[in-house]
Amino acid sequence: MYKIMTPGPTRVKENVRLARSLECTNPDIDPAFCEFYKETCDLLAQLMHTKNEVYILGGEGILGLEAACASLTEPNDRVLVIDNGIFGRGFADFVTMYGGKAVSFVSDYQQPVDAEELRSFLEKDSDFKYATVVHCDTPSGVLNDIHAICNLLAEYNILTVVDSVAAMFGEVVNVDESKIDILCGGSQKALSAPPGLTMLWVSEKAIAAMENRKTPIAAFYANILTFKNYYAEKWFPYTMPISDIYGLRAAIDNVIQDKEILSRHEKVARATRKAVLAAGLQLYLKEGYANTVTVIQVPEGYTDKQILDVMKETYQVMIAGCFDILAGKVIRIGHMGENAYPENLVEVMDAMTKTLKGLGFPIQCDMTEVFLAECNQ
């Protein structure tokens, strides 16, 4: 059995697994399930500090990104794609898929978006229906300041779609103060439920933009408006994955009871970076490190596969490589949700120290010792 320490899916608590094994009702016609769903959505609204509506959709987190773009985009709409990472760039595909014109604001992939540089861009061109931004771009681990970015975009009356799939519950998110119109989340990251659910927090402005379209939304499963009246009508647009939602609710309850969740993420992330650097390895980013994932450059003369395979097969610790422009160049440690406990990272540090030594890398410290010393400060 591997120790799963990837940047999602993450480890899952036993009470979440048990909740998913509860006897199912018929979610299409049982009013008790509709109440349970609404209560669960209301808890998610509280956790993200918003009065906006929340919907849970049956599909992995990327469904939320597509649903936001499908529901807002009309043919020839200009959409600003804030691109400082692989997932940030990827929003352009959803925009164009639904007929929009993606205009990219591209910045350094190794550091956060500079809000003042974005302001200078908007002073010259701000004719956009909405903008997309990624909170934590998981391939690089860069953390963007969504509060500054989205408030800036609101000054120009540009709606905002924020992908916080890999950040929320490990980083601060305040939807109302940040003026986010659609916030997208997924079950399998810091919330620590199994993959399979998307969560959307949707503002009244975003709903109005969808309702006032000149053309119909070119989707059914990715149409956010199909959920708008679910509670009043006690009707869902499709059969909800009830067992997944039972598990999600247990994971939400775990987060509510965990009063140190954000400080713990910050502590283990800081200690992980300290140990990586002390070992003589290099981080991919120049600055702007997320507290949910650490991304390490593969040292010259070695391959990601060498490191990942030894850690997995010899020490039963599974971390991740990457893809796209970072394929083969970095390895990634996920310290989010149930992964983000010091005892879990100790196993990673120990396995990485032994792996690198075994491969002949001139490691400069025992990573476990450095990690624990930083955690205990």
C-alpha cells in the first residue's frame, strides 16, 4: 500500500470512507436528500465566507472550470485569460470551445501575477466579459493573490472565474471580500474527499450574466443555470451521486472541526521548502509558494522517473511528476488536506533522503532532521 503524497488526489480519512458506504436513498425524489444537499451547500458558503449560492456538481473538479466558461461565454465574447501557469493557460481552451475570444495576459510562470502589471494592461484594454485566474497553479505550485486580482478586475466591471481547486481549505479564500463571481473547487484536494465532485460558488452578477445571454448555453451537464431552482422545485437536473456527497459532507465536517487547518498547511509547507533547499535541491519557483504543494527541480544528471520509481517501489511513498512544459523537469510533493500533517511529511523526507543518496546525488543533509527542526520552531 503506497503512502499517497501527491498534489491530489489526497489521503482520505476513515470517516469519509465510511460515510460513502451509507445506505442510499433515491436522491431524485427523497426530500430529505434535497435538504441534506442544501445544508451541505450552505456549509460550503460559510467556509468560503460568502452569501453567494453554492452548487455541488457530479463530476471531477475540471467540470467546474468548463461549466463556468460554458455558462458565461457567448460567441465572440472577449475573455481575459490570466496565464502564469499550465492550468491558467488552459482556460483559453474552454473559452474558445464555447465560441469566445481568449485574450491572454501572460506573465512569468515562476512567480505570482503582479497586480500592478495587470492594472497597466487593463488601462489599455479592459473590454472583457469575464476573466479567469488560477489561485494555485498545481503544476508549478505558484500562488496568485486572488484578493488583489479580483478586486482589480471588479473595478473594471469584469466578472471573475477563479480556479481554487488546489488552494481552498489550505489557503485563505474570502469570496465576498475578494469579489469573486464564480469560485471553482474540487473534492479531491485539500478537502480530502475522493475525486468525483465539483463545487461552485456563484454570485448574483454571474447568474444575471447567464440569464441575460442572447444565445442559449451550449451545454447541459456544464450549464450552471440548470441548478438555479433546484431547492424551490425540489428537483435536480440529473441524478446526484449521493454516496460521493455523503463523503463530501463528512470531509466538510472534518474541516469545520479543524481549527488549525490553515496554520498547519503553512507550517508543513515552510518546513518542506526548508528541507528541500538544505538538501542542495532547487525549488522551481522564484517566489509565491503555495502552502499545498512544493515543486522541486529535477537535479541535473537525474530523471524524474528515477526518483519517483525508487520512492514508490522501494519506500512505498508516492509523489508526482508533472506534464506539459514541465514534463520531466520537476517532481511535486502534495501537502494538502489529510497529507498536511508533519508525520506524513516525515515519511516523504526520509524516503527522499534515502532515494537521493542511493542514486548518488550529493545530498547535503538529512531532510527529515531539517524538516522536523523547522516544524518545531
